[in-house]
Amino acid sequence: MPKLRMPGQPYAGRRDDAVVVNVTIDQAAAAILRKYCPEGRKGTGKFLARLLYEYDAREHERSRVRAQIREVIGEEKAL
């Protein structure tokens, strides 16, 4: 029988920085998720976390490139 835990304590065997998030997705998205995520109990969480990190990195890169483009266009207009 599992030990009772105080409110706010993580589950046994779960990292301290892990957060449980319940989501609902449509059937087509679930099929795609099953196609690409690794098998195993923790595979879906790891896949989704990595996907979010990659998305965030791309957004930061887009912002950086947009700022550079605005800077170059501004310099050309000044000439």
C-alpha cells in the first residue's frame, strides 16, 4: 500500500520539479501523438516537454531575426 503524502509533496519516484498537467486533445491529435512519441510510461511527457522547448526556441529565434530585419530596414530608410 502506498504511503500517504502531505499536500504539495511529489509522488514517490517523480522528480521534485515535475508538474502533473491533464489535457484533452482530439482523436486525430492523439493518433499523431502516439505515432511520434516514444513508447513507455514516461514517453509522452518527455516528448511533449521536448516539443515545447523546441517551439519556444523557434519563437525566440524568430523574434531575434525579426528585430534584425527591422534594424536593417530602418537603416535603409535612413539612407
